[in-house]
Amino acid sequence: MSLYDRLANKSKPHLAYAERANFAANTKVKYNGYERDGKSIFTVTLSTYVTSERIAKSDRMRKFWVSDFMHRVTKYLPFKLKESIDFDYVIERSREGNWHYHGLLAMPKEAGDRIWKNGALDKHLERDLAALGDKGQYRDFAVNSVRIEPIRPKKSIDHWVSYMTKTQDFIPSSAW
């Protein structure tokens, strides 16, 4: 191993810590701003059966959020609202050893009213997300549970971001 490689490997934990701290601080600022602007803010938890750190840190986990999950969320929105959703997430290892997602979605109020109706997730979206429970031809892992709900009135965005980033064993969406 060259000196350059050893120095690069030695500095990775420090950079990873700084990146995680920046992710948490930046996410709090951004979503508190969205809340002040009157946007709908949703918390997201997607549990998976993935136990492999190699898979969790691979591009396929990022692609799943963007290609599968967000595609399903936006397909029930009018075209003009699809591009107005912002999101951030982390992939975190649970105590049981399974990797899962925690995230935030911010969208205009009219988009939020379409996916959250009468105190529940839209039934069509809920059914569509339930299909993620099976592995697919292009998705080699299953999502065993999905939870999407508005940020709770007694819980702040800062609380949720702290919960998302509570361990040192997470990968922020900004890492890609």
C-alpha cells in the first residue's frame, strides 16, 4: 500500500464524521425553512432485510430510493408537482443488523394533500409501496415495512434529523 493510500484511508473516518455532522446541520436548516414556507413535510422509514454492508453502501441502495421509492411517490402527483419534491435520507444499520432508510420529504401543500388524506397515506400509494415487499427483477432486496407520515406536531424537524443520525453507522444521501 502506498503512502498516499495509507493517508487517504487514515483521513476517511475524520471526513466521514465531518460529512455526517454537516449533513445533519444542513438538513435541519433546509427542512425548517421548508416548514416556515408552509410546505408539507413527511418523515419516511423503509425497513429492509439487507444485512450486507457491501450492499448497503453500494449504488443499488441509492438507486432504490430514487428510482423505485420516489418514482412510486411521485406517480400519483400531477406533472407540475413531481419536480417540486425535495428529499434527504440516510441508510442506517438497526440493532438487529438490517439496513434501513430514514428520510424526509418536502413538497408543496397541494402535493402533500394528495398523498396524505383523511389522516392516512393515500390508499393507492400505500398499495403500490406494499409491492416493494417482494424482490424484483431489478431490485434484489425487499422492503418489509414502509412508514410515511407528516412530521408530528409535538416533534420538530430537528428531533427527526437527530433520530435519523443518532448512530455513527449511517450513510447520508449526500454521500453519493
